[in-house]
Amino acid sequence: MHTVAPVDSPTDNDAPAKTQGLSLNTEKRWLADLVELLSSMRFAISLLTLIAITSVIGTVLKQNEPMPNYVNQFGPFWFEIFHKLSLYSLYSAWWFLLIMAFLVLSTSLCLIRNTPKMLKDMRSWRENVREQSLRNFHHKVIWTSTQQPSDLVRDVTTHISRVGYKFKVIEKERATLITAKQGAANKWGYIFAHSAIVIICVGGLLDSDLSIRFQQWFMGKVPFEGNGIIANIPAQHRLALATPTFRGNAMIPEGASSSTAIISQQTGVLIQDLPFTIKLNKFIIDYYSTGMPKLFASEVSIKDHETGKIFSATIKVNHPLIYKGIALFQSSFEDGGSHLNLLAYPMLGNKKNTFEIKGDVGGNTPLPGDKGSDYSIEWTGFRPFNVENLARNGQDLRAVDTQKSFNEKISADLDKHLGSAAKNANNKDLKNVGPSVQYKLRDKTGQAREFHNYMQPVLVDGAWVFLAGTRENPNEAFRYLRIPADDDDSVKEWMRIRSALADANLRQLAAQSYAKRALPENGKNGEQLQSQLAASAQKGMTIFAGNGAGSAAGYLAISQFLEQIPAAEQGKAADVFMKILNGGMWDLWQLARKQEDLPTLELDEKHARFLQIATSALSDSFFYGAPVYLQLTGFDEVKASVLQVTRSPGQNIVYLGCLFLVIGVFSMFYIRERRLWIWIKEDHLGSHALMALSSQRKTLDFEKEFEQLKSQLLQLNQANRQLES
């Protein structure tokens, strides 16, 4: 925070800088100690350290998120502690602003204390030196010359002027002193750098939410916590039009208008009215060949409320629109209420009836049906393009590998259960997999589960599957159920198998059909073996389907059943069990098709592969947690632009501070102050000269410069004779 004076300097002005602050002449000791502390270097450095640590915390911890997100992330205990410390809105916390204010005060006092002395020192020639003090310098040289003192003074001043020194000639008693300086602007580095800290902090305070806090403290403004039309929100939730600084967002669908900005708060939002209306005429988005967004821009019309003036503009990323001191930045884009058409497939019981559902993104739709009457659908998102990494990542539940032991297969499948189907840091296979819909299914108790379903089948691990994502917590990643696509690229066959599996009578018929197919009748023993195999197949499918509400189902139920068998026999039993289950599932599928007058399928590799994936998906479906599966069948997209709306009066002040900081840093590091004194007096040979050189920083360049200057001065006159150096 302060410059360091040279060690071998002959004046008090070059004494080492002190770390203590201003000394106030007052009888009040506490006041003098307080002023000394506030203006001291140690106090300013301590504040800078605190701000640096705080900024790290604010960078790691997301700011101004909804409170439930923090509860889910940290738990109730740490949530309360962090909340008391205001870590969720750290940069607007009262203690952070207080640190900033004290830093401004401390740095200002440092400037007040040191700037006058530095300016005085910059103008000073340091002419009150004596010959003896110059002899005490480490960097000095003494020589004699046959020239007269006046001629030597002329030659020396001409040379040092040529190498960049400003000089002043002072006549002393029986001697002449040449005092010179170069790089005195180094002192400006200190002044600019410290001024930059003050200016940046002041600009930051001007751009903070102090004005919003002031309105909350003294004008009764409170965040709005509910839902509703913005125009109908009461005045206590709306900030004054003249609010000097704010930062909010405005989401505007195509063809719609907005004259407000939404400012997020910890417990809700505040509404900031604008002096103009923004109408989004068209939202433009361009994509790369992979489907990633390349460009997005908003074509808007602005209507001034005061003058009625209307003009058009295009807002792009890094190309904001600034009007009446308010900047409109292209922040992102969202869905503006796209109209969705979906087909609902039952996921409970043996029901087969499907029904259509329509909804708008951002709206709610009650879920019809007996089981669905207690549910409502909240449409939270729609994306026409999805660029996903479809490389294998080991997180999804896949078809069972029959070469592994059953326990290994079950363990691996459960570990991979419903993992992400789209992320891998090591092996990337980016593809545009088409549209997707995101929604929440909320029950009558208010509990919600979130879903993310893709419209089109996706090729994953060599098979075309429909990805149906689910999660219980917004902080979790989606886990995906893989529903195999049938010959018609639909989920109908899988849904048909699922419905048949839930039908106990159909399972019994399928078990008998499988037994007859596997063991043709061969006398009395043949009937007995068929009966036993049919019973085993029926029991296996019943275990897989689940024995009742709340009981385990799928591979988990099979694993629990096999644990009752002695460990030495579990491997063999698992292989037999899976063969019987797979055989029974094939006949179950064919019986389900026969009930609907569909032809029997040929048992080939393609259909066997389909059944294998379908069986794994059926096992996963018991964890899906929804009464229906919603498949997107059509949509009418409505785009919306998200604009960041800011009023930042301190922005230019911060830019000025940054400019000062750059100038200051460069001045301190790249401008070296040097002071030169040459004492010349007459002697019996002609002239006697003593030169001394001083600098704040003793570097290799300084040593080189001293040797070069010494050599040049000694060569001014060939008759010079060096006495001492």
C-alpha cells in the first residue's frame, strides 16, 4: 500500500515508509488511536484479505438462489448458519458493505497522509546535501579533471540531459552541485493505484443493492412470494421508477411486451417498473451442425412512456441496447409457452387405454383418469433441440448380461439404476436427439416428482430406446428409463407387455403356453413336467411383477427370492430362473398380441433383443414413480427471450478505477525513480568531481546503469584521472 524509500538516501524524504497511520494531535487518546488504525497500512491490508476471502466464498457458493435449493444442498442445520451469515446474498450483506466502506475510508486516509509528501518529493530537487553525505553512498565515483569547474559542469549537464535526466545547477560555497532526477512519475503509481481502490469501491457501492435495501427498510417494500399477473401485483412489491441502481431480468415471449424487470430475492421477487415498454417482435436463434446454439438475438421495439417515441433495435450477446441509462443485455432464451400435445400411457395395473393430453409450458393441467385424478401436471420446459452426449457412461441400467452370475448382474443393474443417459467427460458422442418435454407431476399432498421425456427414440448401446427421465430433487441429475422402440418406432409393444405382466390370468396362460412349447407332451411324465414348469414360470413372472402393493418387483424381487437358496446353489438357480422367466415373458408377449388380434411374431434375434431390453425396462419401471408415461406427439413452439435489465450508475466509475489501477501498476513496476548528484569543486589540477546515484529499487538494471553512467562521465575528458570508485 505504500512506497519504500531508498536505503542510501541523504534526506528525510527518503526514509523508509512507516506502516502506522496518521498521528492526530488531540487529547482524546481513543480518537487518535482510531484514526491511526484506520489510516494504517496493516488495517488496509487486513480489509483487502477479508474481501478476497469473501469473494472466494461468493464465487463458490451460488448467490441469490431460491431458499429451498440451499436447504436441499446443505441441510437444515448448515442452512440456518449460512443464512445467519448472509452467505446466500453475500455481496449485499451489511457486513460486506461495511468492510467495503472501511476500506474506502482507510485507503482515503492513506492517500491523504502520503500524497502531499509524494507530490512534494516529486517536485523536490533534494539540493540540501553535503559532500560528506554523498561520500557515504554505496553507488559513487570520484575523479579529477584538467577542465575548469565551469567547463566540466557544462559537459556533465549536457551528457545527463542527453540520457534523460532533468537537472538543476546549484552554486555552493567554493563548489557547484548538479542535482538531477529521472522517473519521478513512479510516485504517481502509488497515487493512481490507491485511488483506483477507492474509486472501484465507490463504484461498487453505487451499483450495490443499497437503494433497494433502503426502500425495504424505510419505504415498506417487501418481496412478492406468490404467483399472479404482474400488472396486478400490489405497490408494496414494486420498486420506485427512480431506483438509482438495480439488476433484474425480463422474459418476453414473441409478440408480447413487458415494462417491468423481475429482481430475484431470497424469499420472492421485487418488481422494477421501467420508463419504457419492450416488445419482442422476433427471437432469432442459429445453431451449429451439432445442434448447439451459435447465435441468438432479439428484435425488439421500444416505446418511451414519457414521449411516446417508438424505435426498433436488435439486441445480441455482447451488443446491449442502452436507453435512458438502462442497459438491456441478451442473457438467454426460454420457452414462451409452447403448446404441447402428448399421449398418456398408463403405468399401473393392466390398463391399456391411452388418452391425449394438451398443455402449455408454464401452465398446469389436471391429470384425468381414476388413478390420475389426484395429480396435476406442471409444464416446466420444452426444448426443440437437445444436444446430448450419448457415449456409454456406465450409469444407465442396461439389459442383463447372461454371461455374469445373477448376483453380479443384479448388483450392477441396481448400481446403474436410472443413471444419466447423456453425460460423459471422457468419451463424447454429441448428437441432436430432437425435442423433449419437462414437467412435474404433483399429487394431492403437494409432493412433486419431475420428469424429462424425449419425443424421438435415441440410439444407445446399439438399441433404439425412448428416454424417460425422472428425479425427486431439483438438485439431482435425471435418471433415465430406457423404453425400447418397437418395429413401428413406438412404445406400444412395451406398453402391451407391461399391461400383460400386471394381469395374473394372462401370466398363468403364458406359463402354460411356455411349458407346452418347451416340453412337448410325452406320456404321463410329460404332463407332470409341463405342470411343474408352468408353475415355475408362473411363479417367476409373479415374483417379477410384484406380489402386491409395496412389495419388491423386478430384478430386485428376484434377487431377494434367490437369497433364500443356499449360496452354493444360487448361481445355478439364477441361470435356470432367468431362462424360465425369459421364456415365459415371450409367451406372455405373444398372448397379449393375440388378444388384440395381432399376428404372432417370429422368435428371431431382433425380437429376442427387444424382449431382453423390454424386460430390463420393466424392472426399472417399478422405480419410475408415476401413474402414466407421457409421450410428446406434437408441439407449436413459442420462443421467449430473457433480457437482463440493469441500471448501473457506478459502471463508468468502476471503469475509471480500472484505468487508474492499470496506470498505477505499470507506473510502479516499469518506472524506476533515480536521483543523481554531482559535486564539482576546483583543485590544483583543474576540477575535482564526486558523483552519487540512488534508486528506490536496487536491480541488475540499476547496477548496469550506474556502471554505464560512471564510464561515460570518466570519458568526457581524456585527461581525467579516476581516484576512487
